[in-house]
Amino acid sequence: MKAKIWCLGLSRTGTSTFTEILNQAGYNHIHYPTPEDMYSMGNDGCGDIPVIPAYQDLDAKFPNSKFVYTIRDKNAWLKSMEPYLERKRKWKQGQRQIEVRVNVYGDPFFDYKLYSEAYDFWENEFTKYFKNRPNDFLVLDIIGGDKPKKLFDFLEKDNYPEEFPHYNKLVDGKGVQVK
């Protein structure tokens, strides 16, 4: 079975940037995959919240895969999630998107307590699950300043950019970037 690269990032933790940099490096990595994408042999892995509920099954089905947990400062993350999800409240969303957020966060729209608990829950889950597998699991803080070198060293690849590009920037109604 083909080994893959899985991004276990919560929303707003650099998952778009993660996929983009891998694609620029020649991988076929999919952001916000369907279940069919995740289990397909036609890609090099997937990332974002749809992967999170399936990560243990994906680990079993794709041995020797690499798992990268993208993080950011919890308080900054919580501050970014409210406007991000309020913006989505106005959009026509598919049932699958809503179900995925319920599975990962407990509610499809921002609730400080639930989202704070979800952040802690997933961090604890991933840390426990991969605690004896340092060659298979990397914690990466793209937003906090980690460099592509950290990711590409983990993947045992060279020829990478010095900085991560910034994709999926959140802007307010006036076009000002929200941190």
C-alpha cells in the first residue's frame, strides 16, 4: 500500500498553505478531501478537518504514512475561528461540510467553549496516538514561524522554499486581514 502524507490540521492552522507547498514540490496533495479522495490511490495524501475523524483508519490502511499536525496558538486560533465561521454562516453549505465540523468541533458554528475543548481534545488524541512514533508524526506551527525545512526534513526531501506562502487569508468586510 502506498504511504501518504496526512495533514491533521484544524481549520485556520495553515492547512491550505500546507497542501499548496506540497503541490509546489511535486506532490498531489488534496485539501479538504472527500472520503473517496482519502481512500484513493491516485494522490499523495490529504489534509484539513475531513481527515481528522478518519486518521486512525487511514493509518491502518496506508502503513508508513506521515502525519503532520498543523497548530497555532490556541487563543489566536479561537479569535480567528469566530469571524471565519460567521462568514460561512451566510454561505450555502453542503450537509457534508456541516457534518464534518460537528464531528470535529461539536457544532458547525463557533461556540467558544466547544471549540476550545475540541482544540484540547484533538491535541491530546494525536499526541497520545503517535507518542511512540516520532518518525511518523510531526507538529508544525506554520503560522507561528516554523519553516518549510522542518516539514521537508521530516519527509526526508530537499529542495524546498525558505518560507511558507500564506494561502487562505481571512479578511474582514473592509478587506483588512484578520489574524
